[in-house]
Amino acid sequence: MLDHLIRGATVVDGTGAPSYTADVGIRDGRIAVVAPPGTVTEEARTSEDATGLVLAPGFVDPHTHYDAQLFWDPYATPSLNHGVTTVAGGNCGFTLAPLHPGRPADADYTRRMMSKVEGMSLVALEEGAPWSWSSFGEYLDALEGRIAVNAGFMVGHCALRRYVMGEDAVGGQPTPAQLDEMLALFHEAMEAGAWGLSTTQSATHSDGDGKPVASRHAGPAELLALSRAVAAHEGTQIEAIVAGCLDQFSDEEIELLVAMSAEAGRPLNWNVLTIDAAVPERVPRQLIASERAREAGGRIVALTMPILTPMNMSLGTFCALNLIPGWGEILGLPVPERIAKLRDPDVRAEMLRRAGSKEAGVFRRLAHFGRYVIGDTYSTANEGLTGRVVQDIAAERGQEPFACLIEICANDQLRTVLWPMPTDNDPASWALRAETWQHEDVLLGGSDAGAHLDRMCGAPYTTRFLGDCLRGRKLMGLEQAVKMLTDDPAQLFGLRERGRIEEGWHADLVLFDPERIDAGKATLVHDLPGDSPRLDSRAIGINAVWVNGVETIREDVVTGAVPGTVLRSGRDTRTVSTK
């Protein structure tokens, strides 16, 4: 007997093949039958009419930070609501394990680091996760059987270094014996099911003490030794971040990434390729890394987002503005001193100069302060400004836009929420995106779901992209768009029998209305441990989501079921060799 029968759905199977109408039956967590409508004779415990609806494989998000959130939110909201049934975590060199059992303070260091570098609520990290593990395997075991999505995790280089080197992980170099211990720890993690190595060399990544995170101190020899370790395990790979990911790689960075992938004989993915017609040289430069990797026997895959994800800013709390060269030291001052500095015309002039300089890289896009929209305000002086554009307010007041913005924020003691309007929402940029998505080493993803929770909400990229393909810009046909969200990432990670609608494969499925599918506006909610805030977005037009054959979402509401699997390398992933 079938557990459930979906009748008359328009099946988009994930392969890119033309859609077709079929009945799809689920049994014991698998797709038991895919047949012409009305031809399934086997009885089903439950069934539904899906006429006019699209049935697709569950979406695979290749870059998330749900490592902690899954403990207090096993549904990985809002990703699951938006049809994501499999998430890749442990990215950017940051994981919650391994933790040295003899140094309890390491857990506190890790929490503060994750709060600073990934924008997670410190209270939620402290109260929402059990922190009961030492080894990476124990961390995976702590999630097993209690999550609603399928989740796989890389091992963070920072955690490996901290475990072996303690406080010397920041600033120090491992001795030969320590490197051997790090490698042994890494092998143990992959034997337990870790997907491979994640690491960062990005200048934007600092720990809770404001110091460069541990992996930033690693030299090429250490990185290549870890890469070689990846090669020894089935179904593994590498995720790496370098400073040039934000704008354009240096020659040295390209050489390093190519060498890491070639040494491992595994794909290496990086995040995130920003596509902007105003900077036409960026995409070709970034994809040189992929060309060189293939020549060397490796593969480098760039992740890029198919939507523009709004990210709010603030002069009062740490955000992307702090990463503009020269801005961090000013925005790190106590609030009264910060306001005084910001009101100084000479200081503002220098800040604007630095923000518009070549060294600011991709952060130059944040320097168009007239294009900021005022969000939440907190003083009577700012009443009526919410939703207004700074350049309009500045024109009324006879002020320069940046000076106007400073005064608005100063009235709120810098608590004002700011929303920069995107500078790359032009037809030329969208045409360049559509062209770039066709490249064999470009993959859709990079949501950062689970991180930067009060600043951005990237999780709904799946529904927003599909809605755009069906009713908006129509840059992709539906079949190709679904393939880019399902089979393509599944193939990159070597997921076994996931990413397609095929008899015998795992029943990770999304049923949606093509006339409605979309994502609601991001809104601030207070539903994290400690009443901490995050941005959330409701899914529109998603009728149901199944994970391993069990219904987890119905009309944007979680069912309470937790049928997800901790996906372990080798068992649940096959090797995707570059050789």
C-alpha cells in the first residue's frame, strides 16, 4: 500500500526534461511509482488532487549556517517553508565541533565567534543548543533523529585549529606534531560523516575579540595538507572563502584554490559571485579560477544568488558598513564618540573617499547613501521618515545625503534601520546573470540561511526565483530553473538518490502553485531563544513539502514531523572526482 498518492501533478523532475502530467506515489520514504494519471492501481492511505500544481524535487541549498539553529528549530525555517529539503552547513570555516573536552571555555569562544562573524544571536546560541559534544561525530549524533530537513556538514578549519592549538590557533602556526594531530582529528570527523573541509582566509572574518579567525593564520602548506586528507574519504569535498570572493581574486588566491582542489581531487565551492554589469570585468576574472582548476585536474564552483537579497544596515551595530576600509575603527567607538566623529565634515569626507575607493571592492555599492531607505526609527524627530528615501529627505533639507543620513541616525542614537536600494537591479545586470548561470562551474545558492539573522533573509531565494522565472523576468524556463535548484547542487555534493523525481529515489518533494509561487516581504520577528530577533519571510504558493516521504509543510505551516536525515559522507554522498 502506498503511504500517499499525488494525483495529476505537473511533474518537473529535476533533470531539465520537459514537464509531464503524472500520478506520484510515496511508500516507505521513497518514490514508489511515477505513472500516467489514473493508472496507479495500488491503494493509498491518503491521496490528493494536484491538478494544475507543479511537483518538483525538494530544493537543495548549498550554503547555509543552520549548525546551531537546528537545535531549537528542527524545521530550518524559513528554508523548509520555501521548499528546501536538504541543507549544506558547516561553511566558511565555522562549525560548533569539534570542541576540546578539557577546555570548556572553547565553547564560549566559539559562541562569541559565531555571533560576531555570522550574525547569530549570542543569547540564542547560549540557550538554544546543548553544547554536549566534543567530537564532530558526537555533534552529528546530537542532531540525528530530531531534524525535519536533511542536513550535511563540512568541518570548520577554525574548530580544528582551536581544538589542537588552543588560544595559539589565532596568530600561531602549528608544529609538525600539531599538524599531524589536526589531520588525525579531521580524518576522524570525515569517518563520522563530515562532508569535508571548510575554511576562510577572508579579511572580513574576525572572532568575538575582533581578531582574525583561526584559519586566516593558516599557510598554504597547512591548507594543502588538509586538502590531501579530503582525498582519503568517499563523498567529500572543500568549501573555501578568500578575500577575493567579495570582488576579484588575486593571482595568489587563484593558485591556492586551484592547488587545494587538485590536491584533493574534489570540487571546491566558494561564495559568492556578485554579478553587476557596472563591473563587467568581475565575472571573467572570478571564473579564471575555474578554468585553471580544470587544467590542473580540479574543479572550482562559484555560488551565486539568483535574486537580490536586501540587507539592512545600521550605524549602531556591526554590519557590512564596518567592513569598508577605515570605517570599522569609527563605527567601533562608543556611541557618543561615534556620533561626534560622524558629525565631523572632515571625517565624513574621508569615509566617503574610502567607501568609493578601489580597495573597498564590492562594498563600494554601499556608498550610494542617497539611495538608502529609512526603516524603523526610534525618536520623535524621525517621525514620518520610515519608508522614505534619503535623497528625497536630503533635498528637502538642503543637505548632502550622507550628512542627512547621519543626522537621522544620530536622532535615534544610531539605532535607525537602513535599507540600501540595490545598484545592480538594471536590465544589463540581469542579462549578465542569465548568461553567467549557464557556465558549467556556476551554481545557484549562497543564501547564508541561519546567519545574519537580523540583517538579511536569503532563505526564500528558491520561491522568489521560481516566481520570477514564471511570471517576472522569465530569464529561465521552469524545467531549467528547477534543475538549477535541485539536481545541480545534488550532483555537486554527490547526494545519493536525491535531487530528482525518479522511482526508487528518496521522496523529497515540493508541491506548488505556478500561478502564485513567491516569497513574502522579510519581516522582523522575535522567535529565537531569549526572544532574540530575526528576519522571516512567508512562503507563497507552496502547497506541501515532503522530506523522506513525510509531510513537513502544508500551506506554509510546519506539521511537527521530523523525518530529516543527517547526511553523512560516503553513506549518503558519493565521491565527485575531478580526475
